[in-house]
Amino acid sequence: MSTTIPIKDKEVLEEFKNYYLKKGNYRNYSMIVIGLNTALRISDILSLKWSDVYNFSSKRFKSHLELDEQKTGKHSVIALNDAAVSALRCFAEHLPDSEFCRGKYIFASKKTENKPIGRVQAYRIVKEAATQTGLEEHISCHSLRKTFGYFAYKSGTDSVMLMEIYNHSSFRVTQRYLGIRQDERDAVFMQVNL
């Protein structure tokens, strides 16, 4: 059985992230960027509505996203960074007014009215971007969540904070989840090089 992995190469990550932007598919681009920048599960991402990220009264994007995670029931408050807001803004600017409103799903299905795309479609979106950018490994929607954590760890984020973000019982679990433990093992073998 294969395990979903994070995308660890920054250049490949940029190609992957921008695959749909270059094609002018702003919905798919935004979904990937939100996944990479919020560490949310795909089910939580797909359930987002425009009113979760945009204040229609003040006509500006919110600084934070608040939601109860579907799997854990945990209430999360997530800062929307510049990359997330920029992707959402880009997408909103290309939508008709009837689609950019309070009650509409951000990642709306084109086939079913008043519904978000499904998890299978989200997987296809991620898999196409991965395949087209040379990522033949085990990339799925969960890779977005893991990629966030991998780069957070590599940039010096405290291990306790990562455990809290992922709701893990120990940092060892978080290391294994993000593929960090294997990186550390690989480094030992590469360093010895007899």
C-alpha cells in the first residue's frame, strides 16, 4: 500500500501549484493554493463558502478562516496568508457576480447546482497537476496538507505547534506523517557514504 507524500522540492512545488493558473482555471488553482496554505483536509476545503473567506459588508477578504473541522469536530481559526488571499482574489475576479456571493461554495461543481465539487473530482484535479508537472509519486489531496507541514517544519516551526495543527499525540507521529523521519534516516546513509 502506498502512502501519500508531501511535495518536498520547492521548484517542482511551484510548477505544480501554478499548473492550473497557467491554464486559466482559477477554481482549481485556488483549491490547490488553499490546500497548501491552510493544512485543511480536502473535505473541509470543499465545504468552504465565499462568506467564510470574504466579508461582503466591508468588501474585503477576511484575515482568518474559522470552521469546525469535519473529521475531528475541532474548531480551527486559520490565518489566511497572502498566497491564499491572492489566489482567492484572482478566482473571485474571474467569476460572474452570481457565483461570487454569500451562500455560494467557493469550489462549486459545474455539474450540480448549489454543491461543491466532490472529493473524487478534487483528487483528479490534484492528480492531473501532479502528473503534468512530473510528480509520479504518491500525490493526492492529502499531499497538500502534508506539504504545508513539511515546509513549516523546514522553516523552523516549533514541533509542538505542528502537533497541535495536525492534532497528533506526539511529534514522532508528526515526523512520520510529514516524511521527516525518512528524510533524517536517508541523510544518515548519505552522510556515511563509505
